[in-house]
Amino acid sequence: MPEGHTIHRLAGRHRELFAGQRLRVSSPQGRFTGGAAEVDGRRLVDTEAYGKHLLHHYEGDLSVHVHLGLYGKFADGTPPVPEPIGQVRMRIVADQHWLDLRGPTACEVFDPAQAQMLRDRLGADPLRDDADAQAAGGKIRKSTKTLFALLLDQSVVAGCGLIYANEVLFRAGLAPTTPGRSISAECWDELWTDLRALMKEGVARGRIDTVHTRHTPEAMQRAPRVDRHGGEVYVYRRPGQPCLVCGTEVARGPLAGRNLYWCPSCQPAA
């Protein structure tokens, strides 16, 4: 599932391509026909990303809410507009660009109250300037759940996914199984600041790079790692490989229904 930096990049691109224009909106697949008709011909006012959710705001106080989930993808291009290929849930066409959405978990029209309900149920998004880091920290420091599970809880921290959760805990030297209530306010501030910086870098680069300068590929005399999951990382998807810092074998195990990766030496259990 795309993490929050990807959704913020999409919001920025869609704003650049379509904001201020009257758009032709359709559903070649047919599953969004009614919703498409509601916004077809309206002007796109703005786009918004909140965690892993994307909103297209149209004139008339209507918004299209998209959650990509595991399989959703956007594709865009310039005219001529191609014939729909596969299951295109939503198609947007303007004079100079087109946009196709396939396979989302959600694609629906919201009124302002529904859009606000979505925001209200989400936690602090590190990529938003209106994020309430202290509220998120308060939830974490009152919880007996593990830090790993809390970072993945979208009602606590919106937009943080599996890669960022694993990597930011490694960078902090915190065992993923550390209970939220055991960390100090200062520790949370440092964790939040690092997560925010990493995710902002992800927006800028279009991939997740978490490795400190002194551990760069150049220093390790090898080519940079890049795959569909991100760029250079310390522990994510590196089980059995040596830790880039201490050489200890990276461990893997299930936690909160997800794959957890950590270095037993750099992240000792409390």
C-alpha cells in the first residue's frame, strides 16, 4: 500500500495538471458512474492529501475521495486520450491532460461533512502543517501497545506505513516492541521530527531513503538500492543481511499483523 508521501505527491501532481479547470469525469468501468456524473463538468478547486487518503475538491462543495489500498494506481498522459484498458474506475479529461484510476479500495463523492468526518478520524499527518504532533504523542504515551503498532495506526499517525515505521524506529535506536507509554515526551518529539523529515524527503525524491550520510552506498562501495518499495533502507526487507551500522544480522518477525524488521543490537529490547 502506498505510504503518505506518495499520496502527497499525487495531490501535488493532480493540482498542477487540473486545478482551476472544468473536467470531464467518467467511469469506463461503470462502478463510479453515479459519482462521476455528480462532478462531471465542474471546476476542480484544489486537491488535498491526508495520510493515505486523497481528496479532489470541486466547486459546489463536492469532493472525490480516493483510497488506493493495495492495488489502486493512477496513470496520466497527454492527448490523444487512449481507449480505456482494464478496469478504469475513474477517468478525468481536460484539454491538455487525462488521468485514469484503477483498482482503488475507495472512490466516492463526499460532501463537506463527510470530508470532515474523514479528517476527524485520522491522526496527525507528519506532512501536513496543521498536524497536531502533541495529540499524537499523547495517544502514544498513554498506550500499552507497541510503538510499531501505534505508528501504523492511522488514527494516531496518518500516512506512516510499514517502511517508515520500521526505519524510523531503527534510526531512533528503539526496539519496535517498546510500549508507547514507556517513552518520554522528548523521545516522541525526536521521533516525530525525524519521521516528518524522512517523509518530506520522500515527497521530494519520490522514494523512501532513510540511510544516514555515513552509511551511504558510496561509502559502502556499492550501487544504491532502488526497488518498488523504496530506496536505501536500514532494515526493511533486509532479514538475514548484516546491519549497515553494526553488522548484526537483521531480524524479522510478525507484529500487529505486519512484518517487522529490526537489528537486535542497535535496537535492544527494554
